[in-house]
Amino acid sequence: MPSSTQLAVIGAGPGGYAAAFYAADLGMQVTLIDPATNPGGVCLYRGCIPSKALLHVADVLNEAKHAEAWGVSFGAPKIDLDRLRAFKTEVVTQLTGGLGQLSKQRKITYVQGTASFVDAKTLEVATEDGKKDRLTFAHAIIATGSAPATVPGLSLDSARVMDSTTALDLPDIPKTMLVVGGGYIGLELGSVYTALGTKVTVVEMTPGLLPGADRDLVNVLAKRIESICEAVLLNTKVVSMKEQKNGIAVTFALPAADGTDAGEKKEQTFDRVLISIGRRPNPVTGIENTGVVVNQRGFIEVSPSLQTAEPSIYAIGDVVGEPMLAHKASHEGRTAVEAIAGHKVAFEPLAIPAVVFTDPELAWCGLTEADAQKQKRDVTVARFPWGASGRSLTLDRSDGLTKLLLDPKTERILGVGIVGPGAGELIAEGVLAIEMGANATDLKLSIHPHPTLSETMMESAEVFFGHATHVYRPRRKNA
């Protein structure tokens, strides 16, 4: 390890390694520090990538089962759990190993270890062999990420109680499992275990799944979740958990008739419990030795250029706040590097896409209807139901929906929401439209290939004008 570096990047997740690689491309001397063998962070090792590998397997199982409706029967699947784990590990190893090679090619000094701040210009780095060395830097970027949040008062030291990390290890295929939290992590992992044969129950303390997402999109997904799960308990809290010989006994507080949580208590036993109530920012050791400001929620406060209150230190990714998404962190990393390089930049995206990789997928970007209502902003919503899409009918998946949020005066596209198979791929067009300042006419006149699901974007724009080819939605006179 060198004694000094131009840029020290702490954390090698999608934000950290993207920043380090970009800085090296710009000619900076870079030291990248992370406990793992290769770059990748939670996303590649214990999050985005392994979960999507398993979700793909779940999709294949669901497709095979669904094919019976078309006259094709494959019979009951035989699941080799060891091979399934190996497939997931192979994907992770290939990607993280590739990042290790890219790091070497860029002549980045990669240090496997942990870093703590001594002051605003110095780090103490502890490596795996127990050594501790000092590293001085001109600038540093904090990209230490986040960890699964816990339920206050419900901690239970049991192998049967899992978080998102341990659930991805697939310790077994339990007969029953409780998913605590109806957010995207719980629904994605719950979908995996359901496809593998587990009877999954989801409990959510709010009135609906995916709190914060628009209800018209969530309702389509919720119907599917309710059909594949053993039960979905809304407005319900987990009061206590205790381990028994045959599993985890969980006590629920059911909602009362008046909507409060003062209803009756119910106990049910599950083979496993998955706690998935969100994530919290990882604390940064020694941060108090600098001028960096950490707010009450544990997030580091930064300027639009991602600079902290300490001029030599920048922060990106999950540690600076919502949304906690890999692609957001990567773009923040590039902005921070450009700021360090002396450019006048700011991280001010108009649309950060969010995707829930369930079946069906749910994705949105830009302004949501919920946000518009909070801001008391006047918008026009144009919806195109996938029941009118030829391509969706060939897939036997007509339950999808594409919608646009538009400024009624300028016709500018402010937000896009999609639910249906492949929504995560389709949403990128919405991001580009919003960032480019496109209006409904731009989208309507952009010729989309037929028959595809992408056509639903174009036809949503046609709905706005009241002359969509495949649905009859006359535009209201006052619209």
C-alpha cells in the first residue's frame, strides 16, 4: 500500500468502483479500499446480482407452470439446490473477478481492508493480515454503502431468522416462511422462495405493498402476489418472535375494525422468517475526526457536487440518502470525480429509475402521482392497458399497464410508470424522454416496432391526445 494517494475511495461497490475507474481514466492516482477480494460491494456479492440470478430461475419455473394454459406441460420441476447455489456463485465470481482485472488494467491500487479516518487528510487502513498503515490523500470519496435494517425490539439470535444476505444463501427450501416487510426486497426474495415451493406469508404494517409507489401500478402486482403467496397481511404488525423446536412462533397485531392496530393478537409458526424492512447507512469509522456532518438518520450531508462539509472529502451512494440504488450511486461517483477534477458539476437528475424485479416487474421514473399530489402539482395522466397490446396477449400477460404523467399546458413528460413483464427494460425510454425534455408529441411520433411491449409507451402518448389506435379514450374537453 502506498503512503499517499491523490484519491482514496473507501468502499468498492457500484458507486466506489465506478468513481475509482473514472478517476483513473482521467489520470488520477487512485487507491480503492474494500474488505472484499475484488470490487463489487453489496450489489454484486450480496444484493442486486445474486438476487436477479435467482429471480431468473423463479421466472423460468413460473413460465413452465404458466405454459400449461397454452397446452404445454413440463411436469413437476426437480430442484438441485447445490447446483442453484453454484450458478449464483458463478455469476458473482465472474463479475467481481472481471472488476478486479479492470482495476489492475487501470493501475488502481486495490487494498483489501478497512479504513478509518484519522483526520481530514489521513486514513488508517487495516488489512487482513492484521497490519495497520497510514494513507494520506488529497481527496477521499466515502462509498461505504448500507446494511439491512433491523426491527426494533424484535432481534432474535436464530439461524431461522434471515435478512436479505442470508436469504440469498439459500440455506434450504423451507415449507413455510414469513416475510416481514412488503417492500421490494421482501417481495423479490419472497417470489424466489415461492417459485421454489415455499408457502410464503407477507406481513406489512402499512395499508398496501410497496409503500410510496403509485397504487394503480402496485394493484396489478399485488393481485399476482396475493395469488402466489399463502397470505398477505396488511395493516399488521409483528409484536414478538420466539424460537421453538418446530420453527419461529410469530405474534401479529391485526388491524381493528376502525383501522387502528388495536385489534386481536394472532400467533403462527413458520420454518423461517425473513426480515426485510429496508436498509440503513453504514457508519464510517473515525468520521468524527473530520468536519463531515452526519444527520440524525445516519446519512452524510453533501452538496449537489457530493462534497461534504469537509472540503477534501466527498460521499456518494447509500450513505448520502435515498434512493438507495446502485445506478444512482454510480452516477454520483462520476459527478464527485468530475468535481474533484475541477469541473463545475452537480448531481441533479430529473429521473432516477426504480425497478422491482418481481413477476410482473414494476418500474417508474420521474414524477409519480403520489409526489404530484403532495406537491399539489397539476398533471394529466395517460394510461395504456396492456390488455390492448397485441404483444402482451401473445405472452398471455395482459395484466400490465403503462402510464405517463404530463404537464397539461406544455405536454412535457414528467413521469413514467410501467407494470408488466420486462418493465425494468422498458423504463429506460422513459428516463431518456424525461431527461431530454420530450413532450407527448415527441413520443407519439417516434415510430416503435410492432408487435412489442415498447409500443405501449407510444400508445400512452396517443391516449393523451385522445386518439390511441388500440383503445378508445377520447380526450376530455377540459384536458
